[in-house]
Amino acid sequence: MTQESAAHPPGPSDPLPDLTAEQLDTLHRIGRRWSRVTRPPQEWRDALPVDPNVGDYPARHQIRLPRYERFVTVSELGGKARADQVSKVTALTSTSTGRVGSRVRRVLLGPALKSTALVRERMRKLVALPVLSSDALSSVAYGPEALLTILVLAGAAGLALSLPIALTIMVMMLAVGLSYRQTIRAYPNGGGSYIVTGDNLGRVPGLVAAGGLMVDYVLTVAVSIAAGVAAVTSAIPSLGGATVPLGLGAIALLLAGNLRGVRQAGILFAAPTYLFVLSVAGVIIAGLVEAARQGFPPPSQPQVDATTGVTLFLIMRAFTSGATAMTGIEAISNAVPAFKPVEWRNARTSLTWMIATLLALFGGIMALVLLTGTLPRPNETVLSQLARNSFGSGFMYVVVQASTAAILLLAANTAYNDFPRVLSLLARDHHAPRPFMRMGDRLAYSNGILLLTIAAALIFVAFDGRTTALIPLYAVGVFLAFTLSQSGMVVHWWRSRGRHWRKSLAFNALGACMCAVVFVTAAIAKFTAGAWVALVAVALFVLLTLRIRAHYDEVGRALRLRPQSATLPGNTVPTPLCPPKEPPPEPRPAAGTEDTWEEEEAEETPEEIHHLSVVAVETLDLANIRALAYAASLRQPVLAVHLSPTDEEAERMTRYWRHWGNHLPLEVVVCPYRTIIAPLVDYVEALHEQRPDLTITVILPELVTSRRWHRLLHDRMAFRLRHALRERPKIVVTTVPFHV
């Protein structure tokens, strides 16, 4: 899938695309046409009134990670790494309302980071296990209850089926866990459902899997928060009427935390998961010890009124509801690179431990339910009832409920890590709007986080925060993604036929068949209960992503290099500038003062205005070459600037520039922090400090689309840059339109 993306126009967060031999030949021919109408490159460089080399950003090895922060701040160009440098780029506002909003934002989310390095953590197994298993392990808080809620409709006859259904689900857990062990071995760099399905089954199945994941992540937040609120209201019944406000408050807390960029730091995130496992294990052990003391009496027969008979349809509903306890099993296979070496081996070991723990907790809870005759209640969860039976209402009961609420909050947080990441992968492959690939002020995928928050909050409110009402939607998306992912692995092993391929293929085929059974069963049995919503959402998602890809394909064709379509600047020569003797510029005011960028404006005559055109070049396509031609035609000094995330890309861009003919001066700034506005502002400011008398015009190519909704698919870079620079004197931002 990544090979296909090279044909599309890159955005600020895209890697520089590789040019084919045909494109390089076209670029060279365009360069030869430029040589006939422009002056030699050295004359353009001699005309520059500033030194384009303003320094470098600190390299990653120079940056130290604070204890509980995912991101670290670094200095401006040419400076040394330090921890107190923050950006004024997004904080500058010209109205009192804007300044108040900026201060509130800074208090809640922290200051915007000027140029930030994302430092990847490598986790030991004992840390990675709880961090990555919180989603799967937390599902035992609502999975068994969801199963019982359906069976109780058929009375004692229905409840008698709880044991065989629970055993079937446990067999499926084991089979799917073994399947994902094969995925980890085949995809040591991380094998999410979207990547595995797209690589092996094709683009459309990959998008279907991605749609299932999107639905799954939204419902993970809604269901986990609903179950967490239920744990709180079970312990504090007086809060029962505030379910929706409590849930929305928890979602808002997750939103703020993820926008701020708090990293999953070791024991901070591991402790609640370990506490939950130990406390639930304590409930199970205490219950079994009490049952053994009584000689394991026969399971009590609860007296319940049946409202329906035992039918195949009811059994199917109960089975799919209980199977929600399997959600989250895939999390470890998605995060293999987060483990310490040997990554894939440590990931497989952690997955095995997680499956064993999940089987023990799920099986133990179902055993206690059968021994005690516990039934679902409207105002108290099954796990809460079991904890009361084992520990009473004292301290240990509070620990169980508190750890349950905490791990469910962490389970919801895993969706906040994965949803924006998958959306950014879709945007990288041009199946989602490009802004979802861009990181925000704190270098989190802010747009994806906001979209997830809005969707989860709407679902939570629409279903009144009731876990039982949300469960029917839950199983469809996740098992659709599971089925396609495991089917993709079957194709992978069939094609590769490496060592032990038959055994791996058999495991993945078994997992695919079992997941397919759950998906089909859930789609049929729960269609009218809400599963249709998930199915329609996935279908609409696939149609939308295909439409988006079609638009980006059209733009890619329009921007493709064609010799006769390239704009030439005309016969131009830059006007030489003799730098006047100027006093040194006044020192900048301290950060945070109200008049940081205010200077007195003075009257100027046309002869007193000296120009420098700075062209921000993303790649060498028709739009960027048109912007270069426009700048050269102004007969003023021109400097092209390209921001590269790596040294390798910087060398590649320099090579392409020379292949074009090196007609204009190019400065490549290596900025390995996956953001473009702040470094570009830094660079322009550094140029302006050399010659405060210069009027610097920043020129950007801008795509102009024919339909309004197409505008959402492109970065508003010109608007953002103009907003960031509008308070700087003698800096102008202009765009060169390219219509598609």
C-alpha cells in the first residue's frame, strides 16, 4: 500500500516521494527549458541579502526525556536542547477573547511545543503486559455479565447454558491468541488488521478492516466508560442518576490527557492493571475457598421468570455478547516495536501471558457465578456482587471497584492511542483527509483525538451510558477486523511457505473461521438490536475512503510533471542588493510579554523597500515549480526552503534539485520533529534577524479545488502560516494558486 502513495502529492507530514526514471527525465527537461530563460544559478545566490544557513535543530540523541512527558521541547535553530523553550507560534492572538482562550488552553493542555521530538519507549515484558493488555483484561468486567443478561431472559433453562457457552468462548480465546502469535512472527514491525489485510487481501478488504477498527475503537471508549461508570455507581448508588454526566466527564478527561501528551510511563499505567488482576483474582480465590469450605454445594437454581424460550436465536445472542470479552487481544500484535529486543519474541511471550490471565479471570468469574447463582441487576454489576460476597462492603470491596474503574479508563485510553494512529495510516495512503496525518501543538494527532471524542460521546449519550445497550454494536466491528486480519495471514503463509508455514497457516485458518462465526452470528442475531448501525457505518466508511482516494488520484495526475505544462519564469535576473549599514537589531522581548512582536511602523518609499522571496518547497511537482517561476519572475532575490524530517530525505531533495538544474538557491533544513509550521516560522525569523530592513515574502503553492468538501482534504498551510506570522513586521505570506 505504501508503494501506491508515492504517486500522490505530498503534504507537510508526508515523506518526499521517490521520483521514477521517467519523472527524473521530465524534471531534467524542464530544467533545460529554465536554463534558456534564467540567469546562471550563481548570480541568484550572489544576490541573496542574507546567509541562508542559520543553523540546525538538535539531533535526537541530544534530547533527554522528562519522566512523565511523551514529548520534549527543544530550542530554536542553531540552539542547544533545553527544557524551557516553548513556542509562541500558536499562542499569538490579537483579540482579548483569543488571549483568554490561549491562556485557558495553555493551562489545560500545556504550552505549545516549538519543535518536538517524539521519543519511542522500549518496554520490558512486565511493563508492556499491563500497558497493552488493559483493553483485553478489562473486558472480563462486562463480558460475563453481557452473556448472563441474554440468558436470563429464558429463565433457569437459559442460565443452564451459561457453562457450555462460556467454555466455547474460552476455546475461542485460546485459538485467536494462538493465531495472533503467528501474526507477531510474520509482522515484527507491528501487524494491525489494516496493514495485514491490505498487504495480503488488497485495498478494499483493507479498508473494510480499517472500518471495523474505527467502529471498534469508538465503541471501546463508549463501552469501557459505561462499564467504569457502572462500577462506580455500584459502589456509590447515590450517583446512579448521574451516569451520563460522569461518563462525559471521563471522556473529557481522556481528551485533555491525550491532547496534552502524557506518555504511558511504566508503573504509572501498569499499576492499575496489576491491581485489577490481583483484586479480581482475590475475589475468585476467596469465593472458591468459601465454596470448598462448604463442600462445593450444587449450583443454586435462581428463581427467575422466563420471558422467552430457549431458542437458537437467543443462544446466538448470548454467545456474541459474551465474546466481547475477547476484545483487545490484538493490541500486542499492533505494538511489537514498543518491546525491548528481541521484540517479536518478547511480544509473543507477553501475548501468551495475557491469554492465560484472560482465561483464568473469565473462567473464574463464570465459575463463581454458577456456584453462587449471581444474576445481573439493574443497579449493580455482577463483578460488584461477587466482590461483596467474597469481601463484604469493606476496604477490599472498594479496592475491587476502584481498580475496575481505573482499568476500564485505561482500556478506553488504548483506543485514544490506536484510533488516531490508524487514521494517520489511512491519511498516509490517501484514504483519509491529510489533516489527520498532521500532529498538533503537543505533537499528538489532535484531529484524530477530537474525532474519536466526538463520536464516542455521541454514542455514549445516545445509548444513555448503558453497557447492555452498547454491547450489541460492539462485537460486529472488532470481529470483522479479526476475521479479515486472520484471513490475510492465511494468504500470507500460503504465499511465503517459509519454515513451519503449514502449522502457522492452520492456526490462522482456525482463528479466521472462529472469528467469522462470531461476526456472522453477531450480525444476524443482533441486527435489529443495533448491529445494523455498525454494519452501515463500516459500509459508509469504505465508500467515503474510496471517494477520498479518487480525489487524491485526480490531484496526483494534475500535479504530475509534464514538460509542456511547467511554468517558466521568463527572462529574469535578480536585482542585486547592497546591504546598507544598519545598527544591530534590537534584542527580542522576553517570551510571554504582551508586546513580544510589536515594533513601531514607519513610512517607507518604494525605493527603501528591499525584498527577499522565500519559497517553501515540498517537492518538485507542477504546483511547486509554478511557485518557483512566480518568485523568479519578480526579479528579486529568491531562496527556496525545504524542510526534511531525515538526513536521507534532505540528500534526496538536494539530488532532485541538482537534477532539475539548481537554478535557484536551495536551503534544506533537517527538522526531525514531524511538524512544519513552527520550523518554517523559526527559519523566516532567523533570516529577518539578519536584515530587519528586509521585506520577506513567503510564497506557497496552494491547491484550489472545484468542490467545497475537497478543501477539507488538504492542509490549510497558507492560512496557518499567515496566522503565525501576521504579528511579525515586514513579513508577507502569499500563495500561488494551482487549480485542479
